[in-house]
Amino acid sequence: NNNNNNNNNNSTGLTLADIDTGRTIFSLFTLVIHPSSSSSRDPIEEPAEEWTLSQLVDSGIIAMTAELLGYNDNDDGNDDVHPILHMLDPEDRKRLDFENFMTGLHRCAQAFTTKECNISCILDQMLHRMQEIVANNNNNNNNNNNNDKNNSFSRVGRSSSREQKYSDRYDHMLTTFGEWENGMATTATTNNAKQNDSRRWLVLRGCFTGAKNPKVANALKIVYTDYTALRVAGDLIFKLMTKVMKKKQ
């Protein structure tokens, strides 16, 4: 009658509440088998149609099911011949859809559980365990994401700090070139410098000219702060020019 149909599925012995709980569990398999999935699909609203037995074994779902059923595997521990697998998949399809999952789980419950712990009890425990696993996976993913963000912020912080250091060093060199140029004593000193060290003097004059040109100075600053090789070359030139100026003093 209608009341029996509302309370039990006669072909499986499962109540409608059992089926609803089982459907939620089957949907949560997605979040256990693929805990890092970036899919926008809601596994509850759009569950996968079936899973392979290998996926269920590798994810630990079969082991969890055996534990809840009270099955103690004292054999060789080979999941490929686990009795629960044969009950879930008696036709050896190697795949499990929702209908086969529920009927197979009911067979397992009848074989391994007591009257005090029937299929409804197993489903409730299984749902609780699945929700715990999903919650733990979410926490782990959040922690990993936070660590990635913190590492990213740390890298950005270190990078910004280095860039600021190089920027300050470059500004110091520009200021120094200006001071050197302003401190050139007399035209006679300049002429003497040209005669005694013409090549380095030309480089120094070029530094003076570049330091006074905002466009050139800004372009060189970008190159200096961003490129290690060119920064090393710039530091070397500044050291050589420092030696030149010390000789002139």
C-alpha cells in the first residue's frame, strides 16, 4: 500500500530516509575522492553517476565502510579480494552507481551487522564520518591556501625590500655624481683630469650628464633595480668613478 511505499522500498528493505541519507553519502564521495577539485559543480546537487572500485579503495571509503560494518579483515589485506567489494559489486563491473551502492551496502549490513546496528545505523554513522572527512579536507585546503598566501606575501615583501634597497642605492649614486660635479674646483682641474685620465674622465662626464637628465636617470634606475647583471656593472662603474674622484681631490 501507499504507507508501505512511503516507508520502505520492498525490493531492498531500505526506507526513504535511508535512501536520502545514502544519496547524500554518495554525493560526498566526490569531495573525498577529489578533495582538491576546483569544479564549480555542487556534488550534492549534481553528484557523479558512478565511481570505480579502485577510486573507492584508494580514497579509503571501502576501508571506512568495512570498519563501520565491524568487519575485521584478518586475511592478507588484499583489497582486490575484500569480501565487501564482492558484495558491493557482485557482477564484477568494477564500477558502482548509486543504486548498486545502496543495494550492495544493504547486503553488507545484513551479513556483518547485528540487529542493534542495522542499515539505518550504518548509513547514519557513514554520513557522520564522511562529513568529518570533508570538513578536515576543507580545513587542510584552507590552511594550505593561507600558507601559500603568507608565502606569497613574504616573497612580495622580500622583493619590495630588495627593490627599495637598490632604489635607495641608485639615488645615492645620482646625488653623489651631482656633488662631484659641483665640487669640481676649477677649469684647470678639469683640464688636468682630461690629460691624465681621459678615458675614465669621459665616463665620469657621461655619468654627470646622465644624472642631470630625468628621462635617462629614470630609465637607468629601472634597469638597475630589475636586472642583476646590469646592477653589478653599475656598481662597478660607481666604484671606478669613486677612485677617479679620490685621485682628483
